[in-house]
Amino acid sequence: MSFRNHTALLVSLLIALAAVASFSGCKPGQSVSDPVQLLGPKQSGLPRLHKYWELPDFELVTQSGAAFSKSSMLGKIWIVDFFYTSCPGPCPALTSRLSGMHQAFSSDAGVGFLSVSGDPQKDSPEVLSVYAQRFKADERWVFLTGEKSRVYALANEGFKMSMKEMPGEQDSVSHSTRLVLVDKEGWVRGFYEGIGEDSTEVTARLEADIRKLSK
């Protein structure tokens, strides 16, 4: 085979390999069925803001004792986390991160914040109200509690964020520390690390994604 034919064959092979690489959407070890693994919090700021799933109907209770449901979320963009007030582990850092974002978006009435307690037996509306005051939460930041079965169903089935009881452990509730972005129609749109990452970077990604949703 001539040198020219060798070169042509090599170029064709490289083009074919590039096409296969660009078509493949998963890295080794990732599952297409797991949207959090596939896009992950670090990729949620890409031009493609993924639309994951619509939240189911639910009804819980706020720190003021008022009913709160999926319909209460419609028309506003929400940043959601799961925590509990007596958590000795990551919850204080997670709530502090959300508090910083609450301040960063203080001038945007179209952005709400939602913190759902994973220990509803202890976290009554009164307890959540005191906790909310500690972090200077205004009416834009809602803390939720309610029947345990409803809370756990919302976390595990609605948001698909792991939450389970850990009897006998110091951290009595195991829960995800991710922040979740929900659009005005009640669809989950993004995931962001609530702890461990630079707060400026996380806030910047959230601001970018919120601007996209606002349009």
C-alpha cells in the first residue's frame, strides 16, 4: 500500500473514533439511568440545563404551622435541601451554605428556599421557627415538617434524594447534602454540592442556572 493510501486510511480511522467518542454520553462506570451521576452537580451549569422529573403532589407543614404543598411552589424557582435541626454532622454547614445563598438572592422575590426536616418527630413547627430565626430566614425561606412517612416519601421518591433512619447512630438520620434546583412548574432541574465545594463557585453556577430558568 502506498504512503498516500496509508495516510488516508489513518485519517479515516481517526474521524471514526472521534465520532464514536462524541456520540457516547457516559463515562466508564456511569449509568444513564442515574441522572445525578450522569450530569452531576459540577456539570449542572452547562448550557444544557437538564429537565429531570416533575415533583409529585405532597403536603407538609411550615415553621409557622401553615400547610405547604407542591402547588405552593408553582410560579417560583426553588433551592431545596434536606436537614434536621439536631444534626451533629453536616447540617449546620449545609444550612449555612443555604443561608449565604438566601442572602445572595435577597433582591430576587422569584427565588425561594426550602429546607425539609428529616426528623419530623423532634422538629415541630415551633422548633423549626426558632431554627429559622437563628439563620435570619425571611418569608422566602420555608422550613417543612410533617408526618414522617410523607417526609421520607418526598425525599426518596419525590426528589430521589436518599434519606433513611439510623437507629443508635450519632447521626440519627442519613440524608443527602445536595441542593436541588426546582423550576416554576415544579420540575427538578439541577443538583449542587451543599458542602465541601467553594461557596462562590456553587453560587455562581446557581445564579447562571436560575437566569436560564427565569427566561
